[in-house]
Amino acid sequence: MRRLAVILMMMVSVPSQSQDFSTFTAAWWNVENLFDTRDDPATNDDEFTPQGDLHWTQRKMWAKLQGIYKTLTMMDLPDVVGLAEVENKYVLRSLCEGTPLSQAGYRYVHYDSPDKRGIDVALLYRKERFRVICSRAVNVSDSTEDFYTRDILVVEGVTAGGDTICLLLNHWPSKRGGEEAEVHRLEIARTVRALMNELHEHYPQAVVLAMGDMNSTVSEAPVRDGMGFGDDTNNAEGIRNLTLKMPKDWGSHKYQGLWDYIDQMFLLGGEAWMVRDLRLMRYDHLLMEEGSNAGMRPKRTYRGPKYEGGLSDHLPLLLRLKRRE
């Protein structure tokens, strides 16, 4: 009853939906371990249960969902939102229907991936602003080498103004595994590059946007070599890494005291559109003091076994596109 009252009070703060068809907004956010509280015997999710090591409860899950809702509202409800580290359709349905996001008309696209922890990528979209035409999950795992990771989620759709937008949502594997892992990471990057080019060839006028947690900085091999950038902002096919122009004193993730952008956005085509801006969303409730004069860091849900009550170890990105006159 208490949760219902909170939701009803928060509904009044949902902004009215814009009908400006000359703009399109896309957000990306790794929401770090958005699990339900039930044990899935097919995945390694035991710690995210009430009886697990982290004592993950419905109360904690709903606090996290409400925090994600609050953040998306502060971002003026993006037309599409790519998410990483969501467990299943249940948590997505809870977010879209059990919070005031239901008033903004959000729907979701999700496929279960072979990831051993059961975490996937997903797309939220406002049905009045973006109509999904088709979607598919591109498998980039290799069962012969016992290598399982998140699929690439490809979604093709049309804006309310009739423009085609193709989205590729990514959560590349980490560096864990050394040289063998790096081979897989490079191959996944090449797959993303090939998919972007295929979509651009099929839809020459469309915006083709790849976004995700690449688990690599802009200068590391999977992005530099796999995506083919070298030291340039554009690669040979004209794919732009929009993240290269982001402020260098911050980043989407902080590791060993250093900020960097392992969450990135790549754009191809869409000559009818211009990039208005790409922003790192540094809201106060997403950050906390590091301690010992080390500055700020993302406020996580858990840091090790300790419950911090935050939302993620990543900060979200928000891209604003505007149609040329």
C-alpha cells in the first residue's frame, strides 16, 4: 500500500509528451545488476535473492526501479533508452508498468541471451515517439570455447515524423580472460561494424546508432582496431565515435580512481540529422564522495557486499539529434 501511494504521488511529475518531430533523443545506461528476487536455476543469480549473499529483496528492487524512473524523468523521458545488465522481462515490465513511466507510454524489447549470469541488454521506447518495425538478437557467443556473452540487440523502427532509426545495443565482454578474451572482443567489435554498414546499405537515409557498454575505452583495441577508428573520429566507412568529443575530466565509469568512457555511441548515416549534443548525465543522486579527497564516484547499489542504495557504477549518456532545416 505504501509503494502504491508513492507511485500515485510521483505520477504528477511525469512531463507531458512532446510532439516535436524534428528532434530525437536516445539514452544509454548500464543499470548494473537489475535483477528480480527469484532464483533462476539456469543462471548464476543466486546472490540476488532474499536468501543470497546480498539479501536482495523486493524493497531494494523497487527502490532501484523508482530511482531509474526518477533519472529518466530528469532526462525529459528520452524517445529510446538502451539498458545493460537487466535480468529479464519481469524487471522491464515492472519498470514500464509498475512505476509512473507507464504514464509516458514506454514499451520494451528484450531477448534472453546466453550470458551465464543472465544479464541482457534491452530497449525502452516511447510508443508515441518510436514505432518498432522489427528486432533481433545477434548471437556473438562461442559454445565451442565455452564463451558466453550478451547478444547484440538490433532494433529497426520509425520515428513519429516518419524517419527510420536503426539501433544496435551492446554490452561487450570484460577483459577478464586475457588474450583469449581480447580475441572475442575484437571479433564482436567487427561484427558491430559490419552490422552498421549492412543497415546503412539497406536504409541509406536512416540514422544507424550503435550504443553500449563496450568495456573498452576509445583508445583500446576493440574500439580502435575492431571498429576501425585508429586516431580518427571517423572510420573508413564514415562511422563516427561521438564519445571522442566528450569532456576528458569525467567519464561514464570510474576505475582505480580514473574516469573514462567505456560507454560509447557510434553514428552512421542520417545526413538529414545533426547531432545537437551528447551529454554525460551527472545528477547528484547518481554520485557520492569517494573519500580521502578522491572526488566523486558513481553511487552503486552494492559495493562488494555493502548495500549503498545507489543505482549503478555507470553514468548515463544522452544524445540529442535534430533534423536539419
